Amino acid sequence: MFAPGGRIVLREITASELDTDLIVYWRNTRTARDSFFSKEVVTPDTHRKFIAGRRPHDLIWMIVVADAPIGVVALTVDVEDHVAEFGRLFIDESARGQEFGREAVCTTLLYAFGMLRLDQVYADVYTSNAHALDLYSEVGFAGFPDAQRQIVRLVYTDALWKKRCNEFYEKYGWANAKCLLEKSDE
């Protein structure tokens, strides 16, 4: 579990019935199917197989607010190159419009740069996913379009994190993360 303060907690996803039911439901919504690269229908069995087959550096969290799961987010870490792919961000319809997605992105970046000491985090987003592109741009990701694949490669560097982390500390009240932010400034 990662709980720097603020409104959200990142809790590792398990194969429990609650997690399985929510992931299957969320993953099969029209919003997720339109936004995610994998379009297959997710079943409870495929979800449990996915969880069981994860590599140690495939970090997938449930986004939790006041003990209620509201979404998911993930980092796939390349430990040799000190980079990670950001992805699988999904916020339940009932929790949208409250900036939980933005806070989840920032909290995941805090984990990536503060805990894992990564050099870079990137995400590939469909050019048609204007909402995600706007969200990531507001947080500070820089985009590099790939017209042939109809995606934008978004990149966030450790140097940018060091410039902006105090802004996010103030915005999200990361009282438990002050030491991580101070280490990021070294």
C-alpha cells in the first residue's frame, strides 16, 4: 500500500472477489474498451490469471478513497533502464469530475520518482483520447506523436519531477511524503 497523504491510497490489486468483480466491471465498460490498447473482454478467470502471472515489476494498484475502491492505475517498471510505462488509469464513473484521476497520476509519479528513483515515466495514449491527453499534459507530460500508430508517446522525466514535486505536495497534502520529496530534490 502507498499512502502519502492526500485523498487517495494506492493498494495492490489482489485476486479477491471484490477486486475481481470491480476490475471485470470497469475493464469491460465502453470507456475502458475505447481507451485501452487491449480490447478483449475480461472475465473473472482472465483477471485472476493476469494477476497470478504478473511479473514482480508490473505494479498495479487499486485507487482507494475513504476505504472505497474508485479506480486502477499501473506502472510497468524496467529496472535495468530505470524507466516505467504508466498505464491502465481508470476512474469509476461515480468518482469522475473530482480530480481523482489527476491525483492518481501525481501519486503514481511520486512513487515512481520518490520511491523507485526512476529516470523517466512514459505512457502511450491514443490520439483520439483527448481527455487523457489533456490530463497528462496538465500534470507535465510532454508528448511525441506517432501518426502511423495513432498514438502520442508521453514522457515525464525525473528532472521535471524535481521542478514540480513541491507543487503537488502542496496541492495534495502529502504530509507522509515529505521525506520522499526532499530526497527528490537532492
